[in-house]
Amino acid sequence: MKHLLLARAANHHKNTLMPHFPSTTRQHSCNLRKGRHSEPGHTYLLTAVTHERRMIFSEWQLARLLIIELRAAQNVGLAESLAWVVMPDHFHWLLTLRSGGLSSLMKQVKGRSAKSINRAAGNIGKIWQGGFHDHALRHDEDLAAIARYIIANPLRAGLVERIGDYPLWDSVWLETGNRG
């Protein structure tokens, strides 16, 4: 059953409006930085993908190590997390940038999480694909609707039948948040 769920997760991008990162993206990850501008006080949707789309976060304990780093970024004042979901091979993070830039924020989150994941898993190697996708949100975009879309990712991937059954998400708009 677990293998069926992971296969569904690997193919869920075919039916989603979220950014798709095929395995060839690594070759073009430097292009993700071209024209990138980030500014404190603005809201962004970020997506980062594991190296070779490995299903690292299908292991709940390893996903928790990433979640610790997402929360740490908020605790030190780099970002205000609005919603996030950790999928088996990637994560989506809706945030308002509080200080610094997106590149330095993601470098910290990905770097620190990679170190702790490798330590916990016995040094499994490269964790993250180079670069990340970012989308700056306009002031008129419905952030709560975007958050709902993000946290529904496990439903669309066929990992669960109800979002409440998936433990690796959170949103400031939902009373049932603080799941991860």
C-alpha cells in the first residue's frame, strides 16, 4: 500500500497547477535565479524539490527535521509562515519575508535541514535539488485560498482521503493547523 501511495505522489504533478519540476530541472536550476527580486514585507510562494526527486520525506521523522527548520526561520524573524506542506519529494511554503532575501532564507533552510537529515539518516548524500521556485504574490491575491490549495496537495496526490489524515502541513488560517 505504501508503494502505491508513493507512486501516486510521484505522478500527482500531472493534475496540479503548482510548479512541476521534472528531473531535468537540475540542469536549469541556475535559470531559476535570473530576475529574482525579493523584498521584506512581501508574500511569496516557494517550492523546493529533493535531489533526483527522491521520496526522502515519506519518512515522517526526516520530514519533521525540515519542519523544524521552517519554524526556526520564523522564530529568528526571517519569515512569517502562512502555510506549508511537506510532500514526499518536495515542499511548498507560503510566507511573508521579514528580513534578508529569499535566496539566503532558502539557503539556510535547505542547508540546515540537509545537515540534520543526513545526520539522522546516516549520511544519505545530497538532499536538495539546486535552486527553488518562487512566486511573488500580488496584494489582491486571496492568500487563504492559496493556503487551502497548498495544504490540499496530499489529497490531489492521492496520499490521503482527508487532509486531516496528513500530518505534514500547517496554515495560520485553519483551526486544525499546527499539524506538523
